[in-house]
Amino acid sequence: SQQGEEDPQALSIQEGENATMNCSYKTSINNLQWYRQNSGRGLVHLILIRSNEREKHSGRLRVTLDTSKKSSSLLITASRAADTASYFCATPRLWGYSTLTFGKGTMLLVSP
Amino acid sequence: SQTIHQWPATLVQPVGSPLSLECTVEGTSNPNLYWYRQAAGRGLQLLFYSVGIGQISSEVPQNLSASRPQDRQFILSSKKLLLSDSGFYLCAWSSLRLSTPEEKLFFGSGTQLSVL
């Protein structure tokens, strides 16, 4: 079953604009992670935020986490055409098999 | 540094044919290894998980099997492919269980499998 659900499913912006993607999850977490996937490629880890953190920055990325609302957002500032990709949030399963549960992703298109 | 290799990149196979996808990790010992499948426009579904040589856990019943003959080698197989086996297959590794704080997944480049 899907733990993380991203919103919107697709986002189209111009270069230089900011892109915001949201993620909701259902169960308890100890961290939430964001991954990027270029078309036809594997996923690449972008950033991890722990459950006791509210905000984290990495370069042009800003992630927020609201555990009371079970939601997270990923902000990419000053988007570039090279940011075009799908973005997934993922949460670790805290029991049973070791795995991350991924959402369906947000497809971001940044036009020059 | 650690690297993960997955091959082939693309594969077109007829229904009923066998399958073997291979994944190897370099630069680390005793990794946790994973096989995921990604259907078009969907999230990732865990297929198999391994904590060591010969130790395979299956998330869902299916037409596929996995083996780990060496510490850093993970193989996904099928004796007879079905149309429904089509998809994008991703191998990944982590150092520890993913419930460990700060643990994350490192993915291979994926195999696009089309069963016709």
C-alpha cells in the first residue's frame, strides 16, 4: 500500500520559478526522504528529514515536515531545466521487512 | 566509494521465456539488497529483500524469484515470464535496515523489461 502520496501529480513551470511538491503519509515515521528520478533512470536520494526536525535545507532544496499533519513539502528554488524529473517522497517501514514505502511521485517539467 | 551496477538496461522477452537480471554492488560489505518494480506512473513496489548470502525475503507472491549467491550480487529470475511482469526493475542497497535513522537507499540505473 502507498504510504506517501505526492501532490500535485504533475507540475509545469518556467525556469527561475519555484516548485513546491507536497507529500502526505499515514503511519508513524522516524524520517521522511525525497528522491529524484530522471526519465528511465534509477532514483537518487536528495534529502532526508528526521521526525524531530521541522525544516531542512540543501542547496536549492528546502524540505519541511509537519508530523501533526503527517505531511511534508519539497521546495526547489530558482528551478532549472535540468530539474525536470519525477520526485518521490518515501518513508521507512518501522516493522517487518526493511523497505521504504514510496508515493507515486510528482512529475516536474521545467521549461526554458 | 560505493557503486551499484545493474544490467541489462533494456530487455524485450517473449511470454514464457526465462529471465535473469543481475545487480552487483562495489565498495561495501554485507549490504542489504533490494529488488523493486515500478509500473508506469506508479510508485515503487518492493519485490525482494536480502540481508545476506542465501537470505531472501519476498514481499508479495509472484512469478519471480531472487537469489544472492555472493555478498554483493543479487539476481532476479523467472522461469516463465508473464505479460504482467513487464515494468521497470530497480536494484538498490542500504548499509543497515532502513528503519535505522539516517539510512537511505542507493539505486541502480534500472532495467526496462517488456514482455511481449
